[in-house]
Amino acid sequence: MKLLRVGPAGGERPALLEDDGTLRDLSSVVPDVDGRLLADRAALERVRASVGARILPVLDPVGLRTGPPVARIGKIVGVGVNYRDLAAETRVPIPAEPVLFLKAPDTVVGPDDTVLVPYGSEKTDWEVELAVVIGRTARLLDTDEEALAAVAGYTVVHDVTERAFQFERGGSWDKGKNCETFTPLGPWLVTPDEIPDPQALSLRLWVNDTLMQDGTTADQIFPVAHVVRYVSRFMTLYPGDVITTGTPAGSAVGRPEPKPFLRAGDVVELEVEGLGRQRQELKDARPGE
């Protein structure tokens, strides 16, 4: 299934995208797409039973905003340096264990919402990533099979990052990862039955129509199952939590000088195979707003 949430920010309603492109309103079946739904097998079966039945109202997508596909996210766990080509490009050693950081849920916006360049930023960067959404409580998982069984679905995430804040201001990476609007998510939450192998997905990102990233999850150092299992050793994962699994080579930080960091007026488009496409226009954040 492809689940999504549509409508104005803060007023999204749950929806279902059918294979023929028809958008249907799920409001009469479930209240929202969130951790509670993802952990409720009976509710998910009600949604699944409605697929193709033509019993749900059709929504006109024209002019209808797509919001983040998951509401009320508990936490976002990021993985850094998780592609071999990225490690080679940036001349960073292959990590022995996954590099983890946290992103605040209030950085999440819809897949086509405006991204704000932080006040004083000179090094705002792009990162297309596969995101994993958790569907059951997971702690101290022992096997990859258990890890994949905890996955409710997959989606696209743009892990926007300010590199000076991340690397040049001391402390943790979190300062470069948590600026307002820095986690566009969506458009869809795609259930695992439609993504039989999360290690066989292409990822691409364009800036102003120029292809900047072109990778595959087959290049991940730590595959999805390993990452979920690893994270569960250090923190409990709950339904609706999100893990962003790293970005391939091609971000501005790995390019020759002068590095083409993002500026107001730039347009970023990105996609992950089978999970949909995002498009964001960048604007300057203004102090005090």
C-alpha cells in the first residue's frame, strides 16, 4: 500500500494512493497515519481491504498539498557515512559501526514544502535518503529477520544539513541537522510488501535540474536490517519512529571548491525508486519569524 496524508499543514487527512493513481480519502476508515495505526494490525487490514474496492471517496489532487506521510513521529534517528561511495568521495574511513545522530520531529515538513536556508548559513547541503518507518516496539533485536519484521514501511527523506554548523561549531552533528524545515518527508509511506528488497533501490537528487546524486542502496555499508537491529541495542524504537539510512556520494560537501552549497531560489528535486518524488524551493529564513 501507499499511504499518505494530504491537506494544509496541521490539518492533513489520511489517504491512499491506488496503483492506477487514484487518490482516496481514508478518513472514514482510520483517523490518521501515525504510530498507533502502524501498530494496529486490524486497522491496517481494514485499510488493505479497501484497496481497489472503490468504496472510498476520491480526492482531487490538483492544488492539494501532500504532508509528511507519518504524523506524531516520536524520534528520528539518522545514520551518517553509510555509503561506500560517500566515504571514498569525502576520504573518510569506513566506520566500524553505524554513526548515529538524532533529528527533532519538529524539523519534518511535507515533500514539496519550502526549505529554509538558516540565518547566517553559507553551507546548506542536500542529502537524498531512504527512510525506514517503524511499526512495532523494537528493543534489543537479535536477528535481521526481527529487524525487518519491525518495519512498517519506507519513504523518501531529504536530510538537509548545514555543514558549518555540523563540522565547524564544535559538539555533535545535531546542530547541523535540526534547523527548521530540514527534514522533508514523503510523499508516501510504502508498505514492505511493495519493497521486497530495500537494498536494491536507486536514489537520485537534482539541484536546479542538474543531477547531483545518483546512487543505490546496494552501496550501503550497513544495510537496513543491520541498522534497525543496531539502533535497537541503544534505544527502544516505537511505532512511528523514523530512521534515515544515509546518503550516497554527490552532496556539495564532497565536491571541489567552490562547493555549490544551496542558496535561496534554488530548487531541489529528489526520488527513491518506488517511493515517489519530492520538490522543494529554498528561501532564506528571517530572524524573529
